[in-house]
Amino acid sequence: MIPWSLIDTAPVPGGSGELRLMRRGSEFSIKLGQNELMNSRLSGSEQSLATIACERIRSRRAPAMLIGGLGMGFTLRAALASLGPEARITVAELVPAVLAWARGPMAEIFGDSLTDPRVSLRQADVGQLIKSGRAMFDAILLDVDNGPEGLTRESNEALYGIKGLNAAHAALHPGGVLAVWSSGPNQKFSARLRTVGFEVDEVRVRANGSGGGARHVIWIATRARSRSS
């Protein structure tokens, strides 16, 4: 068997530890300590994050989408495949090295997705972009950390608390969706989504789509057309 080799490391801004980009033949892995955050062979649930959300906004003429976390680009590429030429997709990635890896050692995986005219890449905290926008987006997709419980940065939890969810609600157009990827279920998070006024669907997906793998969770939280006071 081909051994894993270390390609690069990167500190996590505002967090502890470092990310490690590993390669074994054509397979890539991004790890934090002993935890594998993503693997190029397991993309099903990250793709589902985009395809399910895109289905909810398909009728919109020129949808605006914000993706939190570039990762290995699975969610971005699935969104590009699902949305038409008028769509606009902003991708916020906090770690500069992840952007460099996408353009460097993992360029073949990303293909031409980063130069697609519909895409705008931002080296930024997605939480700050959410807070600065009001009724700007038709969909916000969060694949940040390991889901509602922060693993790489404690501050990621601010995205998933009441204040963060209220900010996401305000940043969405009426009828827009907040889609959140998680490695597992979280009943308290589902309750918080409802508390701030979202209509919530919880979807179970497999890490490798129809190929099986671990069971992950995607929340599809819809901002109602009108919000009660």
C-alpha cells in the first residue's frame, strides 16, 4: 500500500493545533491531530449540502449563495453544477493555506471551479460576512469545522448559537435557506434553529453518497416569507 506523505501544514487562525494536508497517490486528506476533517474519496455528504439547498432555491432567477468553508471544493462544485449562469456564489475561507492548497497540490481536484465567473473567493471569516449582510443571500451553506460543535476553533460555535443564527436569519432573503453540515445529530441545535424562526428539516446522508460510509446530518433551515414578532 502506498504510504501517506505530508504535503503541508497550516495553523488554525484563532484556534489550537494545525491542519495537515496529506497525500497518498491521488488521494488527499486534511487532518487536525488524529481527526480527519475531509478526504478526497468521501465527498457525498458535502455534495448533498449543496444539491439539497440548491433544489430549494432553484426557482429564483439569479440566486446569491454564500458558502462557509472551501475545504476540498465538493460543496462548491456541486453548487456550480446545480445552479444556472446567473447565480452568484461567494466562498469564505478563513485559512490562507487552504486557498493555496486548492490552487496548488489539489488543483486537479478543483478543476476550473475557482475561475468560474459565478464564483467569488474571500479569505474571510464567514461569520463576519453573515453579520455584514442583511437580506443579501438566497442560501447560506455552512461546512465549517465539524458542525454545530466547534472542533478546530471555539469561535466557530458562535455561528451556531442564538446570536449567530439570528444573524444568518437576517442575512437571508425571505424564503431563503440556511444549510448546515454536521458529522452527527444535535437536538439542541435543531431547537435553536426553530427558536430564531427557521422552519427546519433534518436530512441524514452518507459520507460517500450511494456508496455508503458514515452517516452525517444536514439541516435545511428555511426563513419564512414573513416572520412573526
